[in-house]
Amino acid sequence: MNSQPLLPVFDIGGVFLDWNPRYLYRKLFTDEAAMEHFLSTVCTSEWNVLQDAGRTWAEAIAELSGRFPEHAELIRCYDTRWEEMIPRVFEGTVELLRALQARGPVYAITNFSAEKFAYAKTRWPFLASFDGCVVSGECRMLKPDPAIYRRLCQQYGLEPSRCLFIDDVQKNVDGARAVGMQAVRFESPEQLRAELVARGMLT
């Protein structure tokens, strides 16, 4: 029987950072329906994910402003006021991170713009404390592509079956399982603590 402890591998957004563009755009729109229309037709999630895949923010803002010049200032705010999309950190998850780090190495795989992650590490220093981190915007791979999970394992010499991947998005959890990792969907710090205790990773 293998008694080696599982190695935790965290997602970032939705697990540590409470990110949502609505936190910003509710300040910029007086009408909720108009805001939702803007986020579904102009600054869409599909547009944003291209930055997670490696496109620069300068390119993204220029391209979208060219298509929607009447919304140019609102589009720029997605970049210049990005921090306002993250009003809080889930401190309970940060506490779990600290507890796990006291026991051994901890890793991360995140869909995140390379530029924004570099800034986020200065704004929230715990993000710079992982023993290894694969950022989609740097490697130009996105979860749930199997390649990004394999990149972490190859880069840091990890056995997939000895990793426990933690993400708030089910398709990313499924992606980790597809490459042989154990995985759990994050719902709350309390739920995650119970999962970690059940697996013998915390007491």
C-alpha cells in the first residue's frame, strides 16, 4: 500500500480570488440588464479567455474597441480597473494553503492572463508561494486541455495519480481526472477542508 501523501494542486480564480467582472461593471452601469447585455455581447467570456490563452491586453483592448468604438472607455476599464473585479480573497482557502504548505509542497494550475497574474502576485503575495505553478497565459494552454495538467507534472516531476487537483469548475475537474489525477470540485473552504481531512492531507 502506497502511504505517500497526495500533493495538492490548486486552481486560483474562484478558489482563492472572488473574481467576477460584474463587481466592476455594476459601478459603471445603472441598469443591470444593460450591464448583462454588454458582458454577453461586447466584453464576453470568450473574449476574455483569449487573454488567458496568451493574448496581450493591449491587443485585446485595441481589437475590441475597433469593433465597438462606442464602448471604448468601458472596454478599457476591463483592463485598467481589473482589480475591482476581485473585491475579496477567500481567506479560508488561504488558511488551508498555509496549513498544507506546512506539511509539504503545493502546486497550482490556473487559467490566467500572464500580465494579470504577474500583477496579482504582487497584490496578493501568497500567489507567489506555490512550489510550482503553471499559468495558461504563459504556456498558452487552457484547462481543461490535458496538455496543461501534463505540463505541471512534467515540469515538476509529479506523478498524476499522487496529485489532488482542486477547481471550482467541473469541466476542469474532469480534465484533471482524464490525465490520471485525483480531483475535487471546490465549493467552499469548509467543504474543501473536509475533503482534505478525509484524504489524510490535513488533520
